[in-house]
Amino acid sequence: MRAFLFPGQGSQKVGMGAELAEASAVARQVFEEVDDVLGQNLSRIMREGPEDELTLTENAQPAIMAHAIACLRVLEKEGGIAIADKCDFVAGHSLGEYTALCAVGAFSLADTARLLKLRGRSMQAAVPVGLGAMAALLGADIEKATALAAAAAQGDVCEVANDNDPSQVVLSGHAGAIERAIGLVKEYGIKRGMALPVSAPFHCSLMQPAADAMAEALAKTPAGPMRLPLFANVTAGMVSDPAEVTRLLVAQVTSRVRWRESAIAMREAGVETFVEFGGKVVGPMIKRSAGEVEVASVMSMADIEQLAKAL
């Protein structure tokens, strides 16, 4: 069995999609449609930067999605491959969940771009700059990370935002609490705590205003029927009911991304091959969590051609 994966924020880089757009009219169409619907030249920012503009949450989120969907569409249209025939499940890390849902037809490309632009903007606006922070804990399992978060909170918000794999957990919350957590890592047997270069504390309870904004947007643009089931971030379980998908997307803004548990659940469901579109970030985490599985990454025309042959 096979799962297609879609990366989250942090996988953006200047130059993304440029080679693909040059080689394929199908990819160019994706980038042009996203530019049109957002009323901005996002593809130029993806190609040429500047990096600080691409890294802005409201740009990074639709950019990462557009790149991954371009890779998938080239595979489908030029490789003559239907996702439902060659794949059993999809999953995406944080914003990647929207990309996964676009891939299986729950949202159109235009709606996905609009939703992610709004998601990025509302996540950015939920907490004034400087008040929130995030930190990656390296060499930390979920038990150690949870204990550390509780100790560092001291009345502030300090929560597990991403349970990525057995050795990497991300905390999110008030800047002071995150700073305290980094200072306490050694006491909890954690190798290292590293402040992340993010502009807001994602996936924690401070994001409630953004969750409210997404609830409103998703009420107007609910998920539609899906060609394949999704393993959801919030539950690490399989979901194929559009109403449930919509509910989970709202919860996802303030909830932990259960990526390690999702990897294990997909492996237990029989998935042996994982293909990450548009990045090389979430696949390796899957391998560290699920053990004996095959992981591939698709970012260039050569990658797509290779995958089309393998399928």
C-alpha cells in the first residue's frame, strides 16, 4: 500500500518550482491559477524571493501547497496516472493537510489557495509579534516533552505543537515559557532545545482567534467528497467524511500535529511506501517513526519521471 504526503511550513525555499514551471505547462498552469486567485505574483516570490517575503506565513502556506500540487498534477497529467489508482491514503503536515485534501478533490485549487492565504494571515494576527514563540526539542520523546512543557508553563501557555517523530517534538506558547523550556532541557534528559524562526506560536491554544476565522471560512467553503481517505493531524486516524474533515481542520489550528502517531497508524493500516510531494521534510520523519518503510521525495521533473516509471 502507498500513501502520498504533503509538507508543512519550513519546507519553502527561494527557487521552488522554477525548474518545474520551465519544463511543464501543467505546472505553469497551477502557479498561474494560484497567482490569479490570490491577486498577487506569488510564483515570482517563489522563484526569486526575497526570502523574508516568501517566509511570511501568508505567502509560505499557499506557496508550499502550490509547489506540491504542481508536482502531483504533472505526475497525473503528463504521467497519465490517477491518484486514486496508485495511492491508498493521503496525509499532510499542518498546512500540508489542505494540500492533501486538494490532491484528493475535497477542495479546488482556487479554494485551497484562498483558505491557506487566510489561514496564514489569521495565524499571524492571532498573537502580537514577540509574544509567542516555538522551540524544537531534539532528542526528546513525547513523554519528556510533555513533562518539560508542564514545568516551563508557570501560568503561561506552553504546549506540545508537533509530535514529529520519536526524537523530535516542537513546543509552542508564550515567549517566556518557551525560553524557560529551552533552559530546562538538560534537566529532562533532552539533548537540545532550539528556538524556531517563526513569527507566531502555531498549534497551541493561543491560536484560538485563527481557529475562529477558519471556522467561518470553512463554513462557507466546506470540504467536498474525497477520492481517498486522509490520516488527520488532530486524531492520527483515518477520515473520509467531509463534514468530519471540516471540523478537524478547525480543531487543527489549536491542536497538536500527531505526525509520529499518524506514521505508525498508516504503517499499521498496511502502508509500506510513502511519497512526499514538494519537499523532503516529512518523509524522513515517517521513516524514523514507522521503521521498515520506503520513502521517496518528488520535487523535480526527474523525480516525477522516476516515480511515474515506478508506479
